[in-house]
Amino acid sequence: MIRNYDDLDVYKKSYEAALEAYTLSKKLPKEEAYGLTSQVRRASLSIPLNIAEGYGKRESIAEFKRYLYMAKGSCDEMKVLADFIKDLGYLDGGEHEVMKTTYDEIGKMLHGLIKHWK
């Protein structure tokens, strides 16, 4: 039974992924502190934050879905960042694959939740 946003599987998965993204961002060069590091942290954390905020406003289905779409946008942003970081040589192939797969799964979960609330 879902009583709160943290009962949603997509929230749990996106929260864990944000923790992993923060850990990964610590490996980025110091000169990326205000660039890639900041962007990875912002985009990854934006997903569970938008899910939580939208769930709090779920009295309006349209409002909840708006937040889910914002979370989906941040999810897509994380996939681009994963590619970019890999192409710069800061992420190895295995880490890249895990990151892309994780955010693909989160995107599918968000899509399913959006469809559920239509």
C-alpha cells in the first residue's frame, strides 16, 4: 500500500541512484566542481525531489504529472551526462553501462507512473 512518496518504487530507485551519482561525482576532477560535478548532483537529486514534491500535490492529477515529467526530464539529463562523462574519460565502460541502465529503468518507471495517473 502506498501511503507516502517513499513507498513508490521509482522514488526508492531514484534516491539510491542519486546517492550513487553523488559518490561518482567525487571522482570527477576538481576543475569540474562548478561544472559537471554540480550538474550531476543537481540532475540526479532532482528526480527523487520532484517525485516527492509532486506526490505531496497529488490532489491535482495534472500537478502531480507535471512533477513526474520534470523528474523524467532530469532522468534523461542524467543519461546525457553519463555519456558525456564517459566520453571525457572520467567514467569507465562498466560504470557507464550501470548508470545508463539505471536511468533507463527509472525513466520507464516514471513513464508507467505517468500513464497510471492519466
